[in-house]
Amino acid sequence: MYIPSISPYAFKIGPIAVHWYGIFMALSIAAGAYYLYVRSKELNYDEDFLLNLLMIVVISGIVGARLMFVLANDIDWFYKDPIQILKIYQGGLSWHGAVLGGFLAGLYYCHKKNVKINPLEDYAVIGLAIGNMLVRIGNIFNQEVLGRQTDFAFGRWPAQLVGVAMGLILLIRYFYIERKHMPYGYQFWSFIFYYQLMRGLIEETVRDNPLFWPVYLNKHLGIGFFTLTQIATPFILILAYWMMRRVLNDPENKKVNY
């Protein structure tokens, strides 16, 4: 959606401007952290461990999200205008970078503390799904993540709303799968699998991203292949599917109270 009249600011206090994007991101982080904390306490995870883990994962996720975005879109910022890298309040975060940064930091911390990460991965899905919805709404206010122009009456694909729908579908799916007593880790890796499948097939097809490998572009329909994310999609799907099978076949990873 492109709404020229909409303001990216929720409010201003003197020189300080609070962006809708930041508010939505903060809400998604808070909701995800709260759910992970409450569910993990039910499994008797140590409180100090959980609070430290959440802080590490959130910080690493934001850093990873920004670095991945800059590497994929504006790598020249590193030597031409490094201050731009810090301006995350203007948007420009990579979902994949956030997940990768948070996951690797969480994996390292859990390994250091000799704690199993699989249940924590599953509980993180709520925050990822809610984040995908709320941040895409924030993208509308920032007038970014726009859809491709079409010759249809609506003019431009509502790419942000496609992302919101994806997050909602995956959130509903989480609570449906929760009732099936799947092994720990399945929720997380199946979330990654289906998110990437929908992202590559639907959102990226109608999103106004540059075609890294320009195989097909239909300006009438407003669809195109292949963006950088679409090229990476098969590899992410293979990894996620392999991890899904791994947790399903692990006899020591059975969920007894989920």
C-alpha cells in the first residue's frame, strides 16, 4: 500500500520524533519475549538465564537485521556514509538477518550454559509471527516494502498486507500445531519453512524489489522473478526441511507436556 498523506511519526516531543515503525517493533518484541518467558518458566528454565537470553537475542536480532539489510541493499554505506547504518528508526531491517542473528546468539548462549534450545526456538515463533504482522504495518507508515505497479484499478500490489496475512496465517498455525504434541524444535523449523515458501512464492513476486536474476517481469500483472530472496528460497527450504526431519526423528526430543 502507498498512502502519500500518512505520517511515519506517531508523535513528537520537541526534537524527538517517535515513529510508528519503532512502536510496532517494540510491541512485537515485548509480546514475543513475554510469551517465551512465560512458557519457558513452565518448563522450569532459570529466570536469570531467560532474561539474559532474551536481552542477547533481541540485541543480536536487531544488529543482524540491520547488517543483513545493508549488505543486501546499501553496502556502500559502510565506507560512504556509515552513520546511515545506525538509523534503524527510518526502516530498513531484514527479517532473515533478525532471525539469523538472534538464532546464532541464542544457540551460542544456550550451548555455553548447557541448556537445550529446541523448546525456546518453538516459543520464539509467536514473536516472529506477530513481528511479521506489526512491522509490515509499520512499513505502511514508512512508505516502504511497496508492491509492484500494475495495470489494474488498484494500481499497486499491497505487499505489506500480504506480509501481514502471512504472519496471521503462521500465528494461527502455531496454535493449531501446539495441540498435536510435536517434538520440540518442529514448530520453529516448520515456521521457517512455510514462511519462506510464502515469502518466495507470493510476497517477493509482487513486491517492488530489484530482480537480481531477471528471468521474468510482467508489468501488466505486476509480478517478477527472481529477486535475491527468491534465489535464496530453495536453500532455506532445504535447510528448514532437513531440520524438521531431524527433530522429528530424534528419539530423545519427544514433547511430553506442550
